[in-house]
Amino acid sequence: MSHLDYYIKHNIAPVHYDLTNLSAHFQRREALYRTIGLLPLAFKGARVLEVAAGTGQNSLYVSGLGVDQLTLLEPNPAGIRTIRECFQNAAFPHATPKLIEAKLEDYEAPDGFDIVLCENWLGSSPHERTLLKKLAGFVAPRGVLVVTCVSPTGFLPNVIRRALAAKLTAGISGFSEKTATLVSAYTPHLATITGMTRSAVDWVQDNMLNPAYFDLCLTLPMVIQGLGRGFQAAGVSPDFRQDWRWFKAICGDEFDFNQNLVDEYFRAAGMLLDYRRASDSADSESNRVLDGLALQLVSSVRHYEDSLAGDSSKSADPLCVLRGQLSAIKALMDRRSEAAAGLIAEALALLEADSLTTEMVASMPNFSGWFGRETIYLSLERTDGSLLAGAGK
């Protein structure tokens, strides 16, 4: 089931933010765009397309930056209603967006856009990776594409939560009942996050119950490989890059920012494991192993969840496989971080328990505060090989 099918089935758009303090919301958006190299002036006079605009709340910030055109693409009826309300109630000078109620699969742009935005939607399935290329085709030459990708290492804490959620709700059939159970279990976890702007209900429905959640794990190397050299990385958030190349040497075949970014990603991947920590001493190879194990765990949790729903197509016991993979991750962390290994052990104990209660999950003493830096924002400039090849001739 896709994100859209799931949202329509339950008549939800679980991506609302707390806009009580609109100025703070705008500062967050400016901080994000600044980090990935898009200062407010970049939007002035620009033609902007946002795909999967959700509730339109993020688009509000862009609408006030003096854009020439703002086009929002959103197929979810619940999201469309919220977008309209959002802009009708906007009490500041802003551009009125052109709202197109359609899926990306059915949309064709008459002209290219200077900036194309797509957050927290496209995933790793073959179909969605094809859609990534279609999305990139909407970017005008020397325009900018902004997409999100997911670090399997940063994804790990919430993937473990998803496994616990599956076990906790195994005997519950109703959507609202599952939501209420998981809100009770995870509200204490979410309360530990500074700057949390989504409600527990939205977070649970979008992360712990959404069948399409497992396909979100579109990694940074997948994006770079899928788009090719015609799109060069411009900025990333969180910004883990270092590039010590002399600028005078970056020309011709060396005009490539993508490989350096991928190398830096694996050098820094351990820092994405826990948002509370900003340092990790592990080497790139160890980080690659951890990233690979974490990606395998995503599939294992999905199979475990399917087995609880009655899909017994897998020959091996899905819970046994899941625990085995989690134990392998713990063994790796035993050599790297005693604290991280302890967090995994805490979750393993609950997965191995004969029964699981809401209170047991809600009161996890240390795991409750563990969240990773799972989402990576990436901006890329459409350079195209022809533009680079002709430079200086």
C-alpha cells in the first residue's frame, strides 16, 4: 500500500506541524534552506514546484519570499483541504500557489522550474526511484532540486520502535485503537525530543502504522547514483561534509561533488545513530557495515509485521530472524559504543518477552530518549554534462 492509498483509506494527512508560533516555524525553514545552500534571495523571482506538498505548512515560508510562481502538487484530499485552509488563513504578504490535485505519475510540467522541492515522500522502491528521475526532469538547467533521503543508521531506533509496535498491537484490529495504544506507548519517548513540532497522533500514524514507511529508506548513495553526474550535490542537512580539495583543482573531470559527499556520508554515518551525540570515532568501513545491517533490519521488521497480519510465506520465524539481526548490530556496537549496545539490549529484552504491554514500552528507561538523525535533506544543482564539457572552450 502506498502513502497515498493509506492516507485516503483513513482520511488523514498526518504531517501537521504546530504553527502556534509562526515566526519560529519560518526560522526553522530558513535554517534548513540556509544549511543546504538556499538563502532567501535564491527564491526571489524563482519558479518553484513542491511535489507532495502535504498540508502546505512548509510552503507558507516559501510563499513569502517573493517567488514568481509557486506550484503545489498534492493528490491527497485531506491534504488538499488543509492546504487551502492554510493559505486562506495566511495573514502576511505571500504568493498564491497554483494547487494541482494530481499524482506525480500523472503530472507533466510545461516548463522547467528554478527550484523543485520534494520532502519525506519518495522512497526506495523501483517505482519511486523512477519517479525521482521524473522529478529531476522538472528542474531547469542550473536549477536546484531538493529531496530527502534516509540514513539506515539513523533509521535504526524507529525501525526498532516499529517492531515493538507490531508486537504491542498484534491483537488489535481497529485503526483508532492501534493509534491510541501506540500514542500511549510512545508519547513519553516523543516528549524527550527538543523541538518536536508534530503531534503524537500524527507521528504514530505516519511512522508506526503506515505500511509505506518501510519503503522510505531511500539512501543518499541511491539518490546520487540514480540522478547521475548531471546533478551535483550543493548542500546537505545535517551538514557532515568536509572537502579539503583546492578549488583550483576542481575542474574538468574533477568537477564532481557527489563522490566526495558519498565518502563523507560513510565517514560520518555513525554520527547519525543518535541525535543527542555529535561525534563517533568509528571508521568508514565499520560505518558501512552498520549501515548495511540497519538496512537489512528494515526488511526483517516488515516481514515480522506481515507475519503478525497472517502472511506466513516466510519459512524462517520472522521474529527469530529479526532478533538475530538485532543481536548482530548489538555485537558490532559492543566494540564501538557501550551506551548504544545497552540501548539495543533494552529493546531486545522486550522483543524476547512472552508478552508486551503499553507500560513496558512507555517506561523504557534509556531507549525512550534514543532517536537517530534519520532524515537527510539534499540539494543538487542540475549542471548536465553538456554544460560542464563546454565550460572554458
